[in-house]
Amino acid sequence: MSDETFYQQLARFILNHRKISGLSQLQLAELAGVGKTVIYDLEHAKPSVQLDTVVKVLHALNIKIQLHSPIEGFDDV
Amino acid sequence: MSDETFYQQLARFILNHRKISGLSQLQLAELAGVGKTVIYDLEHAKPSVQLDTVVKVLHALNIKIQLHSPIEGFDDV
DNA sequence: CTATAATTACTGTTTAAGCAGTAATTATAT
DNA sequence: ATATAATTACTGCTTAAACAGTAATTATAG
């Protein structure tokens, strides 16, 4: 059980997958079509990054986002 | 199978859960600690909303976000 | 070791997101 | 039906995020 924030989890996730993919921050930025500063910001757990930017970066790394409803059987609705 | 964007899915998700919770846009905004305009924007699939704002709103509705790695067994690392 | 290349970290400027205020719409009551 | 309340939709202003450029750091080579 961890007390790290979602942003810290996201930061680690992106950093790890970027490294595994053998990409530099700049390469990932270009691949995702965003500025390189944002990659740095994301990997440093900056909370105030725009959703579409995050989505682009995650898409470039082939990471999927999923929402989980508190209501039974609502996730796919 | 759906061709709706992630933003449209998110929009529906938030709208549905807000309605089920019996909250107005304003009430949800206050509960989440964000401006009411953002609730409107989110429910209209605006992509350029800040991540922390989305996270606050989802948290207020008790919706969980999960990341899925393309690499086996990497999700919890 | 020093030099060079590559990558990451930082900064100032421009642009657009978030907010409060207001208008429009919808619901509820009488 | 009209009036009132409640909710949603829209707008302009202020502030901060995204970007390009630059500095600092780290890696690689000779």
C-alpha cells in the first residue's frame, strides 16, 4: 500500500515506459506531439498539466487509461 | 465497439455519475473544489482541462483512474 | 583526465484555461 | 397559463501552463 499521489504514480509510469522504450524526453515529446517541457513536468509529478497533453503522451507510450465507477456494472456504460 | 473519444467517454461518465448522485454542476464543483465552468467543460468533452481538476472531480464522484501498461505485470510497479 | 555529445533541467514570453459574473434555459409551483 | 426557482450555458478578465530557447548536467570518446 502506497501513499504516493496519483501524479507521482503517473510520473513513475511515464518515466519507466519512456526508458524502456529507449526514448529521450525530447524524442517522446516529438513522438507525442507535445512540448518537451511537458515531459519533464509530467515526470516530476506536476499536477497542472492539461488532460489532452497527458493523453497524447500516454498514447505514444501505448499506456491505456481506464475509469472505474463505484457503481456495479457501470464501467462500460 | 465505440469510436467516441476518451473525452466523450469521460464526459458521459461524469454527467451520469453526477446525475445519479443528485448533484447540480454547481454542487459538484463546490464539492470537488473547482470552478463550475470546468464541470460544464468536462461534460462537453473539452480536452484542454487540467489533470488535477479532472482528478478532483473524479475523486468527488468516487471514480477511480487506472493506468494499464502494455508490458505484462507492469501495472503495479 | 579533457573534450564533445546527448540529455535533462530551468527560464521568460505568449497564449489560452479557470474563474466569477451574467444570460438563457428548464423545472416547479400556484 | 404566469411567476419563481433552480440549473445550465455563455462571456470577458486574470493568471498560469505550454512552448522555444538556454543552461546545467550526465554520458561517451579519445
